[in-house]
Amino acid sequence: MKVGTDGVLLGAWVLVHQARQILDIGTGTGLIALMMAQKSDDATIDAIEIDENAALQATENFQMSDWSKRLHSIQTSIQSFSTSTSKKYDLIVSNPPYFMGAHPAPIEARNVARHMDEHLSIEELVDCVKTLLADGGRFCTILPQVEGARFLLYAKQNGLYPSRITRVITKTGKTEKRLLMEFSRTEKKTLEDDIILQDESGQYTTEYRELTTEFYPGM
């Protein structure tokens, strides 16, 4: 599972604020959890991953990082975790599987990481977030435009309301490809903006460089 633009975007975009307890749903090999640790001073980060090999690699990555004492890899499904813990989180982040109805990937582990049908549905993700989110907490995610619109509608109908939305445009002149979204339990005005990743010549834009510079030194 390579480091992808979606994960970097989400990790860089999330506002950690004063979150003390953070949950990363579907951590993979730990990218976003590590970014949360880097952005926070003393937050504890629990990282849930259903795939055993990915969870083991996340554990190794956490142990080799500067924040090993604050990072915990947990190999389980989020559905099981949400029914077996009493913990509540100030911040929940997830770069979820999203290729609903697409052709299966050839390797099962990658298939689990990419598909949102039998392993983790939109409805299950919203229900788990509602169970685990503390009062006043925030949930942040990134999804393709179509799946993001579906998620946005379902979340609003079930008590999670958007507070920030950033539309991700991969290149100048193109339409939006991803939605970065932040939700809370409180209905309020949604702050909306756009970010363009590359200009006409294929160079990274200043706004993308500024957003990710903490994680791409010398970019």
C-alpha cells in the first residue's frame, strides 16, 4: 500500500486543534496516524486496521517514529471496535475504501482497502463514527466526488453535519475529483473552498505546497 495523494491531503488538511484522543479508521500502514502525531503535541492516536499484514506494518512504522508512545495499532474491524470500547474521540479521521461497485482488485488485501461494499459501507461508517465521536468532536474524511456527495447526504440525515468542505481539483481547468469534509454533531454554516493541486504545466501549485510542506520537506 503506497503513500497516496488522498492520504497526504487528508492528513495535511485536518485541523488537530486541542484534540487529545484521535482515532484513524482504516489506517493501512499508518500514514495518517503518523501525520496526526506529528501535528499534535500530546494526543494519543488509536489506529484501526482490519488487514493483519497492514496492521503489523503500521505497528513497525509507529515503533520507528518519534511518537511511538502515543501511537497504537489495533488489528480489528471498525464495526467490532465500536461495539467493544467505551472510548470517545475528540477527532476521528478516515481515508476510507470507496470504489463501490468497481471491478475487484487482483490482490484481496488491496481489494479490502479499496472497496466499500461488503467490508465497510457508508451507513456503517457513519454509525461507527456517531458511536465513537465525543460531544464537540469532529470527523474528517476524503472521498471521490460522487461517493462524497452520497456520504454528505447520508451523514446530514443521520446527525453528522458538515462544518468544512474543500473541493479538490487535480489540475487547473479540470472539475473537482475529491471532497475533503469535516463533520460535527452541531449544525452550522459550512465553510467551503477549493484547492488545485497542479497548474497547467503540471507543476504543484503554491497552495498545495503550502498545505503539505510540513510533510514534504524541500518540496
